[in-house]
Amino acid sequence: MAVVNHVLFYPEAGGAGPQQYLDGYKNLKEWVHSSLDLYKSELERILYPVFVHCYLDLVERGYNEHAARLLKEYRIDHEEQHGTEVKQLAGISQAAHVANDALAVMFRRHKFNVRLSAYAWELLLSFLHSSQTLLLLGLINERLGVTLVPGAPEQDDGSPDFGADAVTLTGESSQREMTINEREVRWGALKGSVELKAAKAVNNAAVEARARVLEREEDAKTFDGPGDALAELGPKKKSKKEIMHASKRAGDEAAANLVGPLLRAPKVESCVPMPKLRDDEELAQIAEIRRRVRLSARAPPSCAFFTLCNTYGGLNSVAISVDGQRVAGGFADSQVRVWSNDADAARVVSDAGKVAGARPAVPYVLLTGHSAPVYGVAFSPDGEHLLSGGADCSVRLWSMELQTCLCVYTGHAYPVWDVQWSPVGHYFATASHDRTARLWATNRTTPLRVFAGHLCDVDCVTFHPNANYVATGSSDKTARLWEVQTGECARLLTGHRAALTAIAISPAGRVLVSGDALGHIMCWDLANGKRFGVLSAHAGPVWSLVFSGESSVLASGGADCAVGLWDMEGGQPGEDEGAPRGGGAGGSGAAAGGGASE
């Protein structure tokens, strides 16, 4: 009964001396490390949460010297996997910090979710009872949510991400996490999308071209010998049915080469009103898609670089228009600059520079309006508009034709880190330091949806290709998929050991990839919320991720000044060609070397 009372009334049990925390944690660590290897890898999971709360308890109760001793002696055990958080903990040295520091508040308000096998949990309880370590027993009961799984304990496979999803801090209970990931996600292609129309046009053109070739070949099959020998020696002509089947196969292959697995993906309706494209816009987009060259590990993209000179470290974000004719940059001096890749514009600038005594022409359009650094820029799908968001908590819509600001969207209370357009235009999403992402429409100055649930900054955001979902990545080490229609979370993806810095979804719609500050890229199957691959090659944060149009190649850009190209042939998990089969990171971005673990 004494044990039960101590567990239940742990928050009020303030009589524990500071040395009990140090001795209790020391004994727990020594016991875990002396356990059998079969259970050690699982039992080690509780050490970091217990370490965190022992330290915060000591600071909160004014035992600063003991807290400093605990941190000094044991921080090295956790710096490899939780280096950023341990460094932040070192700055929490006063009781007031525990109440006001964002990290401390997050730890205190939410439980760590820890996954253990049933027998490992029984071993832990037995040790805590036998050693009379009631303080830690109460702490575990109050601060940890333990989920017991049947079967043998998990064994360390040597991968850098082993056990990362076994200790999470998401603000949701373990049961709630499982419930979220059991929801149905309609990840398929949007019915009537421009990509599908382009694939149909390519299919029809390939069928007609192949049929004409086969018909000409059949017409050329003649025999000049005697009639009685024609049946035995003459060339046999194909029937119209055979020509039709051969032509259909050629059309299917041409369409598959253009859009890849998008052609085989289930077709879904839009859950929100879609803007109607003008006929000329639709034809232009179809023509642009049809000019696309299929990429693969055997046929990587050619290198094309834009170099922005003399930025002096002030360039925060870059966006390139769909047609490649414009490049926009968001700068720390609150300006947005847009360069044109048009040959005529470049010639005007060059000619102006040749005139003696002439004032040099400005090679870019300067958009002013923000009052603080600009952290995110994005071109609309038609290239006619540009979005920008920054530290002044606002998002601005710019006209590329008029070169002026059309509208200012306010609603975030803190800096805006990222902005992204919907694949169909009209709608856009923002990510902010206020721990929310928001959905907007260009014709309204207030948000349509507020996606709240992350525990820290929402650092990156992207739309699903069918525009029914928005994906976010956060400093709380999680990625989430949100339903646009309801605003509810449809997927909660855990496993990263550092803040998420980039996120992307394949054009086929089933694969989500997320990059973090440690250089790891994780691949997720949105159909079931499970991770199916880990890509590790970058030596620093992954700043950007983007798929090729047919989902076969993933490009990643990192702080290590390298570009990686990853073979994602097929772009579908569960198929032989679906999982990432390799890749690399290097200055040239060659799709060779490196590797992927699944």
C-alpha cells in the first residue's frame, strides 16, 4: 500500500532529498547496463525521460548544485541522440526557467510515450521495488506513458534510427497515436487533374503513331512469287486486332513514362471547391508536362544551376517557377527579389552595361513591403503570382505582371517559416513559430483552417498532390498529415531524432519523405503510416526535398553543400521497385554511392 500511495501522490511528494535523485538515477543506469543484452536495448529507452525529469525536478525545487552534477555526469550518455535538447536543458538553471522555458514546459505538460515488451516492464518494476527506488517509480508513473507490446523484446539492428519511434513526445497518448494512424487516407490521384489529362493526350498520340507505323509495315509486306507458294513462303500480315493491341501497349508505356505510378493510383474526388483553369492555362500546363523527360538512376537529370552572387549570408529562401523562367529569393533585409531567366531580359541588362557612363541596369525586380526577414517564398502553379512570408508574421501575395503587392494576410502571431501553394492554385498553406499551420484562400484575408497539434514550431509545410491533405514537419521531431476538409490529423509520423527541416510528397501521392537536422531522410507510406526506408548521406541538416514528375527520383539539398539524387523508381512502397534502392550525396548530385536501409 505504501508503494501505491507514493505513486499516486508523487506530485505532492516534495520531501525527497536531492541526493535521492542522483543515487536513484545512478542505480537505474547501472542496473540497465548490467541487464542481459536481450533486454538492454529496450530498457535503455527509459533512461533519457527519467534523466530529463530528474534534472527538472532538482532545478524546480532549488537544488541547483545537484542538478548541475546530474547534468555534468550523465549528459554525455544522451548527447549523441538528443544533443540539441541536452544543450537547451543546460540553460535551464532556475526554478523560474522550468515554468517559462518552452522546452521545459513541453516536457512538463506532456508525457513521454515509451514502448516496452511486457517482460522488460516486469523486470523494471521488480528492480524498482526491490531497490526501494520509490522516487523513480513515482516519477515514471507520473511522467511516462508506457505501452506494453506482446512478444519478444526488440533487438538492436545497428541502424541509426533504431528505437527512435519507441520513445516519443507528441502530446498524444500511445493509444491516440495508433488511432490516428488507423484512419483511412485517400492518397490517390485527383480525378481530372492536369497530369492525368496530359497522360491521356500522350497515350492517344502514341497509339495513333504506333498504329500508323504498324499499318505501313503491313502494307509493305508483299510477295512476288507464284500464288501457290504465298501461303507457305509469303510474310504473314497482322490482323487489325493485333495492331490495335500493340498500339495500346505503346500508348500505355508512353503514359507511364510521363507520370509514372500516378497512372495506377486510385482516383479520388476533391473534398474542397477547386478553381477552374482557363483553357489556355490548361493547354499550356499539359504542353509543359508533355515536354518532361523521364528521369531514373540510369538517366539522371542534367545539371542546371542558378547562382545568386553577393548575398552575404542574407538569402533565406529560394523558389523557381514551374517553367523555370523566374527565380525568387527572400532576404534577411526584408526584401524579395525576382530574377528573370528570359533571354531577352538578360540581353537588355547586358546591353545597358555596355553603354559608356550608363547607370548599370538592375537585373532583378525588387518587391518591398515586409518589415522583417523573409523566410519563405513560393510561385503559383501558373507562375503569375508569388507568395512570401516572414518574421513580421504576415504573408504577402505579389503580382508578377504588375510587380506589386495585391494582398496582405495576417493571422499568425509569430514569424512565418514556410509558405506553399496548393497544386491547383487558389489555396495556400503557411507554417509558423506559433506551432500551427494554416490554410488560406487568396480571396480571403482570414485562414480557412488552423492545424494545431504540434508541440513546437511548424518549420515546413506542403500540400498533397490531390489537394485534400496538408503535411507539416515540426521541431517536435514529428510529421503530421492533416485533412483539409475537417482540419483533423490523419497521420502522426514519429521516428526522427531531430527537428524536421524539409518535407515532400511524391506526385503519385502515396510516399511522404521528411528530412531532419541530423541529415536523415525518412520515407513513409501514407496508406498505413509506416516507415519503409531511411536515406542517410548528408552530413548536416536537409534543407530541401523534391520529387521528379514521375516519382522515380528524389532530390535532396543539405547544409553540407551537397545535392543528393535518390532512386525511388516506382514511388510505391510494397512493390519491388517501390523502396529507395540507393543514392548518394555529392556536389554533382550523382545518383551513385551512399545507400538506403529499410
